[in-house]
Amino acid sequence: MTAASVRSTVLRRLRQRLGPRLDRLAKTVGNPTTQVYPSEYVGTVGRPIAELEAALSKGGFAWDPVSAYHYTPAGSSADGSWVYRSGPFGDRQLHVVLFAPDADRTDVYAHDEFNWLRHPVEHAREEDIRREQGSAEARRWLDARGIEYERDSRARRRLKHAIERVRARVGDRVGERRESTE
């Protein structure tokens, strides 16, 4: 296990413990986003989430401890939340939300929003969220680092995931049959 994956696991556990409390606090001021939108979809990276989180950290992103729990339209809950700012109190931030549908693939969503450190009330009220601008900026960031991703529609992604699950089951059954005949 690498240092980056250990750090990623520790951060995720910390977020799971602190997240609900921070979210309740944020909801007293506004209505934090709890669902990502199709316009925020950046792409699907063919890497484990820990590897992508390590690249985000190395590229200047910081783990976002106050992010509300995000959900995809299909109901999957977020596995990671990262922000990039020009400085700690920059006006805006690029917020990247990660979902790991399986161990070797990470769905990436992003939006541009007010920096919660500088504008906590505006951030909590979800003022001026720029969904398309944020997803385009995240794609440029991935492209600049040579991180490949696919941009399929939600329906196509769901179909691909279902086909992969069926193939894995069939492969497992074939392997079991081979073992039983040997």
C-alpha cells in the first residue's frame, strides 16, 4: 500500500465521520448541493480512485472537508471531494467530486463555485455555481497531465458497467468449471 493510498483512505474515513456534522452545520446557513448534475460530468478515468486522488493532490488540489455528500442521479454516493483554488482565499474554487463504480474506474464530476473559505454564506447558498465551466476546466486539467478519460453518456456508461459485470460473472463461472474438471 502506497503513502498516497493510505492518506486517501484516512481522509475518506475522516470525511465519513466529520462530514455529517459539517453538512448539518452548512444546512443551517443554506442548502448545500447533494446531487451532481449531468452537465458536471467530466469523464470516467480508468484508474483506481486512490491513484487519481494522488494525482489531484500532486497537482495542487486539496481534500475538501466541508463538502456536502454528493450523489449521482443513479444514487451512488461520492467517494472523494477535492478543490483547487488560486490561493487559500481566492474568490472561486474548482470543486471535483469522485465516484468509484469499481476498483479500477473513477467517475469525475466538477463545477466552479465560490470558495467556501472566503465566501462561506454564498457557498452554502449555492450562489453562482458554474457547472459547465467547472467540468470543462477539469477536463483541461486532466488533458494537461495526460490523464486519459472517457466521456460516454450516462445511459452508455450504465450499459458498459452492466456488460462488464456480466462478463466478470461469466469469467468466474468458467474458472470454477475448469477447477472442478481438473
